[in-house]
Amino acid sequence: MDTFNFSGGIHPPELKNQTKDLSIKEFPVPEKVVIPLSQHTGAPAIPIVQKGDIVVAGQKIGESQGKISANVHSSISGEVVDILPYNHPVVNKPVPAIIVKSDGKNFQIEIKKTYWDYYRYSPQDIIKVIQEAGIVGLGGAAFPTHVKLSPPKEKEIDTLLLNGCECEPCLTCDDRLMQENPKEIIEGMKIIMFILNIHKGIVVIEDNKKNAIEAINKIVFLEPNISVKIVKTKYPQGAEKQLIKTVLNREVPSGGLPFDVGVIVQNVGTSYAIYQAVVKGLPLTSRVITVAGDFISNPGNYRVPIGTLASDILSYCGYKPEEKPHKIIFGGPMMGISQGILDVPILKGTSGIIVQESKNIQFFSEYDNCIHCGKCVDVCPMELMPNFLSYYAEHMLWEKCKEFFPNDCIECGCCAYECPAKRPIVQHIKLAKFYLSKK
Amino acid sequence: MNQNIIVTISPHIKSKNTIQKVMLDVIIACIPVMLASFYFYKTNAIKLISACVFFSCATEYVFQKITKRKNTINDLSAVVTGILLAFCLPPKLPLWIAGLGAIFSIAVGKQIFGGIGYNPFNPALIGRAFLQVSWPKEMGYWTSPFDGITSATPLTISKLNLSEKLPDFFDMFLGNIPGSLGETSKIAIILGALYLLMRKQIKLYTPFSYILSAMVLSLILKSNPVFHILTGGLFLGAFFMATDPVTTPITNAGKIIFGIGCGFLTILIRIKGGFPEGVCYSILIMNMFTPIIDKITKVKRFGSER
């Protein structure tokens, strides 16, 4: 297969050695979980339990509303102690959440029906199962999967790309999942291919994950329609549009979606969740996260119930409140969000918690003038001109910003990584997007 | 709440590249040229370079103190300006004139516009242009290397059709000709440029299009192209001045347009204009076109119609 490439991109330090050889461990049932009703792109779910109700693990507690939304399920068994706005790691303001206090017994919901013989049903039935299980994209954006699997009729989709790139530094959860559950991942992939009636599936893995490639290859060689594509390690290789460009040399048009070029991209974690939901009948109540970084004595990859508080996870992993200044990052170091308080829950889209000792902390206001060096233009994977976007946003000239297409920005952070003046280019572009959307 | 938890914006890791390191690379790239000038002009070169560097740094410091701006002396850009200004001055220029040039470079060429990043013109060349019009006699006083005897530069000889013999191309390449401090030794300039290329601080688009277009136009105007690229400040201008990031276009296409413009203007001034040398003014003129060039050479973005 020919190898293509996307323009730009960077090679940040990988920092994966700390956790890449640690197998996935079950995280003990926490005392309480906080399950936000809005963990996904789209409308928040509506609570269908009340304060004082007894719930079991896997029971649906929030019903999706509207076209783009997802169900939420309790991840442990116990009592609903409260439904109130709670800290949220992404929105940074309190968002309605259901708090479940554990009874310590971790009762699982009774599985009524499994769809192991999914090919006997219609694709619509299977999409319903996935919707019922509350599955969202586990790569980070948390877009409801059942919506992604129901593209407009006129779009013809011919290829499924399964994204196992994991280009973010530090994170190893997808890597481990591919090594330990390759069979389930490929089975989930086949379910997606059945739903969309496509006959070409490609698992895309970066060349720094030798073990994962080997594990997937062992399963894939039995599957006639599925192949493995090894791509160069480069950030942001795992970004949807860049992935399609690299593997298939198709360019998603500006403002378009992958199905505009006949492709659907799913994360390996999502594929695993689809397998669990369809074949085992289990809703999405847990996910694998990487806990790594400084001050962590017990790093690793853990399968954590969704809604577990960061403070519980960190103290289990040997983190103690430190004297030295440090950051707690939800997600990877390139695109993750640093948290001010530890009393925040893990969401479906959270891929890791990274603790970072910050020796040279740079605050938002401390940056130099742009020296026009053009490094950001060279590395931008969307081939934008971040220097001008940043410059005009700094001076609040939003209309000027528009000429440089801020809405095409995928916020990968390559520009800010390379910038010698340490300008907060991504934030400037985010501001431009925000002000332009308000008009 | 834990006071030691810090919230900042993504990305949380950044490259070690800073403006200071960029400028340090330029200074390192200047070292071969400096050594060549020490070799050819002895103490004159040392005095001139130190005076220019001292006055640029002092001006930057004082200006930022008076205007109460953030002090940016640490980013070393004033040092670079000082060195580059000294490179384009005649070796026996009185130090007070050189000092005034450095003060003008930093104050009017850079700080008035808002400091590093906002200057529309190359500060070192602004300083040189200022000296050229204010003290034309001193700025036209050239001496030969080693012995310091008054002699005309090859460009002046060819411009005024003087009776002196032109040096051969090998001497021009080594730098054994009369001329400004840093412009004579082409081999030293190429060494410095190679370092900058290796460190990815410059791209070859501008220097190549500059030199090629200068050769093409001198051919059209029936002049010797090799003579034109080996004399005067063309190499220094092409590799050190026209590659200054702040005042030149950002895209590769823009850099090529910029280089072509510089090359054409340089040869036009040399052959048809009133001055024997045109590098300084051609780059300054093209600096003015940088915003327009940037505007017409926007990169084609991902997913747009190509």
C-alpha cells in the first residue's frame, strides 16, 4: 500500500515508557461516583432516577434527548444520593450530575439479551443497541457513536479506519487495549462494518507500538476484509482528517466530515465498547485510562468506572499533595485540560490523568511578540496561518481573523508547541472561534 | 484547595525553542564572518563591532526604561542588530558615527514601532541607510585589507570606470578586496549560512531567488553576473538580511517573490542607479512590500479547493 503523508506535524517527546509495559488493571469500586449528564457532544441527558433510588451497575440513569445525545448509566451499585450541578473537567463550570454512593457490593444489572448473532438482525436494531448502551467516541471528542453510525443516506461509505494511533505523548491506554483485547476490538470492528455494509476495514497504528501491531496482526490475518496499516509516529497522526489523508490520501473538505469522502473513523476503545455492548450486552460504564507522570508512585493503565473522582484515582496511584508546583492534566499533554481541583469525575472521553511537575510555568499573559518566523505555518497540519490568527485575535480583530479560517483549526497545539515566542496561539484561535460564533 | 496545583492552557509541553535561542544561532552564524573581518581589518573590525553592539544594547535598554516597557535585552536581538550593522560599515568609519548608526537602528528602526516583531524594516539596514545619507563621505571611505591603504571597492571601480585594476574572482570569494567589514569574505558568509540552514533558522528560498534573479538581470543588462554576485554586500544581504524573519514574508512562495524583487532592485540600482551598491536599499524597499506579499501568498489550507 502506498504511503501518503499530511503536511506539517511535530515530533514531541513520546514519554510513553512509564506505562507502556503495564497491563490494564481493574480499578477498585470507589465510594462514590459522580456521573455528569453531559459527557458527550450534544444535548445533555435527562435524569430518570430520583434522589434516594437504589441503582445497580449498568442501570440507565440518564435518558438521551434530541438527535445528538447519549444515555448515561450508573457505573456502580448503590444509592442515588443527590442530583445537582457538579464540577466538570471540560466545561469548567458546574454541570448537572447524578451522584451515586456505593453499597460496596457492586451488583451488576441483569443482562436480558445479547446480540452475539448480530448478523441476524437489521443494522438499525444494532444501532439501537449501541445507542441504548450510551456509547460515545472514546478518543476524546465523545461524539455519540450511534449518530456517527447513521450517516445521511446519500453518502456512500466504503472504508472504516480504526484509529489506534494514540499520537498524544504519555498516553498508552489504546496501546494496551490493542495488546490485551485485540480479538474484541476486531470483532467490534466487524460489527461496525456490518452496520454500514462496508467491506474494507483498516486498523491504523503508529510504528512505535510494535507489540500492539503484532497482537492485532495475529487476529487480522484471519479476516479477509480487514488489514493493518502502520504509519509513521508523528503528532497529530491520530486526528481524524490527518489520518484519512495519510492512509487513503483523501482530503476531507473544509467544514466537512469524514463521510464526505466515504470514510468512517472510530477509536479502538470505541470498537471495544461496541463489542461489549452488542455481544456481551454491557453498557458503557467503564473505560481504560492512563495514569502517569511525576509524583505518581503507582502509574499504570486502569479500567476505571466512569464518574470516579480524580482525587480517588490519584490517591490510589500514590499521589500526595505536593509542595512543588505541578499540573493535573485530564487527557494528554498536547490537548489535555489542566484541572484546578481534584474533585472532578472521569468522563467517557477522558483518556488519562497526567501529573506534570512544572519547573518553568508560563502563564497566559507572559509571551513575546511574534517574530514572524513561520514555524507555526510549517507545522500546522491543517495548513492554516496560525501567526496571523494569533496576531489578529490578540488585537481582537475578529473579522480579520475570519480571513484566516479559524474554524478549520483542530486545536492540536502544534503551533504553540513550536512557537519560539511561546505565544498561546491555540487559545487565541479558540477566542476567535468563540467571538465569531456569537455574531 | 491545593495551592500548588497550577492551571494553564494546553499544550502542556513545548519545544525548547525560544527567541533567545534563535538569536543565539544567528550570532553563532556570524562568528566565521567576524573572524574573517578580524583577519582582514585587525583592530578596526574589533572596535567597530564592539561599538555597534554596545550602542545597540544600551539604546534598547534606555529606550525600554524610558517608555516603561518590558525589558527584552535578554533575547539578544539587539546584539544581532549591532553585529549586522557593523558588518555593513566601512572598516575605518569613526566610532562615533558607527555608534550613532546603532542608536538610530534600535531607536528608530525597531523600538519606535513596538520592539522586536513589529519593525517593518530591517533595523541594521535602516541604520546603514541613515549613515549613508548623513555622512556620505565617511561611508564611502574604503580601505584595502591588511595594509589599510585607501582604495576603491570593485563596485566603485566598475561604476565610475576608474583606471584601477579589478581584483580577480578568487580574491573576491576569499574576501581579499576593499569593502564593508562583513561583506567581503563570501566563504565565511557561506559557512555561517550553512550553520543557520542546519539549525533550520533560515530557508534557502530567499537567498537562492535573490542570487539567481540578480544573475539573470545582470545578464540581461550585459554585465558579468559572477562579478555582481561576488562583489558588494549581495551574499551578506541574501543570507543574513533578506532572511530576517520579522521583515520578510512568511510563506515559501512569498520568500521567493521577495528574493526576486531584491535581486532585480539590487542590479537595477547598481547598473542604472546613482549608487555603486544597491543591496541595502533593495532589501529595505522589499521590506515595505512584505505585508502585501504575505497577503497574496496565503497558503492553501487543508481541505480547500486546490
